[in-house]
Amino acid sequence: MFDRKIIQQLTVWKNKEDRKPLMMLGARQVGKTSVLKRFGKECFEHCAYFSLDEEDGVCDIFRTTKNPMQIIEQLSFLTDVPIQPEKTLLILDEIQACPEAISSMKYFCEKTSEYAVACAGSLLGLAFGHEGFSFPVGKVDHLEMYPVTFSEFLEQKDAGLYRYYQSINSFEPIPQVFFDRLSQAFVAYSISGGMPEAAMKMLSTDMAGVETTLENILKDYSFDFVKHASPLLANRISYVWDSLPSQLAKENRKFIYQLVRPGARAREYENALTWLMNAGLLYKVSLCQTPQLPLKSYEDLSIFKIYCLDIGLLRVLAEMDADIYMNENPAFKEFKGALAENYILQSLVAQGINCSRYWTSGNQAEVEFIIQHGSNVIPIEVKSGRSITGRSLMEYNKRYSPELRVRFSMLNVKKDDNLINLPLFLADRLKELL
């Protein structure tokens, strides 16, 4: 099992003086359940696990009473594990299946804060929008979980190389021996992506297993569309989801409704986009033509790009063979660029960096992401290989004179005035290096 960094955040939550029940969000199969069980085993004396999707009787308890002590008492009859204050982690999994359980967290927070309660759900983000549903605003702590990062993959693959990776703390070139080994590990990660089961199969070089796992996850997502949305909305969700490779195959990546379906209009498909975002499957990156603080004030929400939660899933959704990373075929160039952009977004989001905006100047220049860092706006350009031709960052620099510019490519680390080049595989370290 991967050593997930989110365990550290869970430990901080456990030790908070004003701890509230935890709501862990994240897409299906990113590893929420296994992480919570491991956390319960390692950091508590006991771990009591309940799945509200599989066990109807558990939901009945929450439907009949809102008293947390009564709920705990009745849950105790369904398990051999003692549910005790501070000593037991109570896990309520797939909690989106029981809105009453979500609402009850208000009373757990107010009356029984000494109990450690962690809730998780694959489609928890969707449950919040149900009509008549009472969400316990201000009464829960939130934690978002993402696919396995490259650094987590590297730690499991090569502990020594991981220690070197973590020791990088300056903008000095990486010795070639380490650069080559990190590049090779990054190719392996790029093929599998960060869905834990697929990434683990990549570590054992089970390529067929990687492909089968990713294909199965995509099928499960398709079943979710039908299970959790009306027939009309489910069809529209599928159209948007299936259009993702086409949206990213274009040079400017701008989302176009006509690529979803001929004649498609925004008002018909906005709910489908929102559903996919709330399910944690898509990220939306909006145009920001005026890179001034606060960036949110200058967004143009009508113009945007969409990216996938995971590059492995995106590759298989696009029906691209793993050879895309080993082949220099020019026909792959555009989509390799899209995969590189998707990876950078995936990495930055996992670090808590908001990269939901990009900059463009008509047809002259485009910078893939712009982020707020303290009182600065940092433009981030992404290149999939060693070729760094293009005037976008130069144009941005000429117009706005930023304190810092970042370019990700497969060139070595280099700092040139206000421009920092970082290899793609170093994206997980960006927040610390900044």
C-alpha cells in the first residue's frame, strides 16, 4: 500500500482541540476507504467501520434518531469493536447514501465532540445539492483526497531515489544520473496515473493489469452516471465525459460545446459539467485575461478548459496506448502536451495550489496556468518535452513583469533571471521550492 501523505493531515485533524466530524471528499477509487482504515489502525486503539451504502440497517439508525449517543449505542450492537471517546475512529463510508447521517454530524459536533468520526463518500459532493437536504454548515471539517502523486509513487518504487528527490531544495541542475532515473520513474507513473490499484500494478510491471484496471474504473464511472443522475442528465454527462479527449486535443484546449454533440448548447450541458466537477472527475480552468489580484475578480467564467482527475484515466479514455510516452511520433505531440498539462494541474491541486485559471492574449500567446502566491501572480507554462519554443512566457513577461515565471518541461532545473525551468517530475515540489 502506498504511503499517502494525507495521513499526516488526518493526524493533524485527530489532534485538533476544536476537532469536528470529518468529511473526506474525493472521486471513486482514489483510496479514501483504505486510507481511513489504515489511519484508524495506526493512530487509534480501535477502528469501527460501517458502509452506509451496503448496510441498510445502519441508515435506519440515522433515520430514527438524531441523538448522537443513541446512534453510537445502536452502532455498537452491530460491531465487535468498542466505540469509545478518543480511542476509536468511527468511519462512516459511502455516507452520501444516507443524507440523514450527514445531517446528524451537526449533533455529533455539538454534543459528542470527544468522539472521532470520519465520513467518506465517492459522490459526496453530489449529495450536498439534494433538494431538502440539510448540510451541517460550520459543523464539520473538510479534507479532499486525490489520486496517488508522483512523489508517493516514487517512494514506493525506489526509496533511495525518493530521498534524493525530497532533498532537492534549490534551483540548481540535477546531476544527470538522478535526472535520468527520475525521468524513467516519471514515464512509468504517467502510464498508470495515480489511481492506486493501477499504480500498484505498474510497480510490478503488470502492464496488462494497468490497462484493465483503468478500463474498469472508467466503466464504473459510466455506471455511476446512470445510477446517480436522471436518464436525460446521465446521457449528457456521458457526452461531456467522452468529449474530454477531443476538447484537449485542440491546440488551444478551449472547451467547445459543439465537440460534445452537434447542436449542443451551454444551457443544456452546464448541469452535466457541474455534476462531473462535483463528483471530482473534472477540473475547470477559466480564462483570466487580467492577471491582477485577486485573480477571482478577473475570471471570465464563460471561457474555460476542462481536465481529467488523472492522467492514466485520460490516456485510456482517449484510447491511447502506453507507447505515447516512448514514441516520438509527431502525431502524438498535441495530446502529449495535453497529458503534460493535465499532470501539472493534478500535481498542483494535490498540493493545495489553486490553478483554476489561465491567461491568453488573443491568438498571440497563452499561459497554461496562473496562480496566486502570496502577493504575486505566477504564470506557469507547460511543455511535454525538451522543445521550449514559443513566445507565451516572453509576451507575458513583457506585459506584466512578474517577479517569477515557471516553465515545466523535460529540461533540467535552471534559473534565468525571473524564469525558472523545472522538469515535469519536479512538479510535486513546487510549493516547497517557491
